[in-house]
Amino acid sequence: MERMIIFCMLFFCFSMALTAAPHKTAKYNQLLKTIEQLETTVKDKDVELLHTPENPVDECLFTAVTCFQKGILKLQPKTSQVNSTFTKTIKVLKRFTVSNSGKCESSCDSYKKKAPQEFLKSFAKLIQKVI
């Protein structure tokens, strides 16, 4: 009887672990779609250049995400007609978090500044790396 209970507990634990991974992947895929949606609505001319992390090491993922979140707040919509969609998209991206995986020696200011379109493409690459 004890073996049966242990087996059931192990089965339950493994099934929970397997269902958690697809949920996380779906969440990241939704974030990628959100970034793509934002790329079409963001103003890319006559705007402030943004610090853009590219290929951060694993210890710096948290810092890179923080830099992207700060940069997102500086983005502007292309037109006033896309403003409501733009605002909703920004809110979704501001909530994205990554666990702090270690001590990072770089800061947002250490990354090159790029145009908003390139900034968003780098953000999408970071999300793909996290997946």
C-alpha cells in the first residue's frame, strides 16, 4: 500500500512539472507576439535612442530585462490612433520579470543606444533566449 501511495505522489509531481513548462513557454510566446505588435505601432523617427542590451550573459538577464523595461517607458506611439493599443502593449511588457540569476557587472548605461525598432528586436531576442 505504501508503494502505491509513493507511486501516486511521484506521478502527481512529475505531471505537475510537465504541465508547468508549456505554460511558461506559452507566456513567453505571447510576449514575443506583444513585442511584434508593438514594433508596428512605435514611432521610429525623431525619437530618443535607447540603451539596448545585446547578447547578455546569463548572470545579466535580470539587468537586461530591467533596461528594456526602462526603455519601453520612453517609447512613443506612431500616431494618436494607435495610442490605446500602444498603451496596453506597454503595460503587458512592463510586467515581464526574470529571476535575478547572479551578480552582473554591467549597467543599462554600458549598452549601446539604438533606435526603437532595433531596441524591440533585441528585446525579442532576449525573450527567445529565456525560452
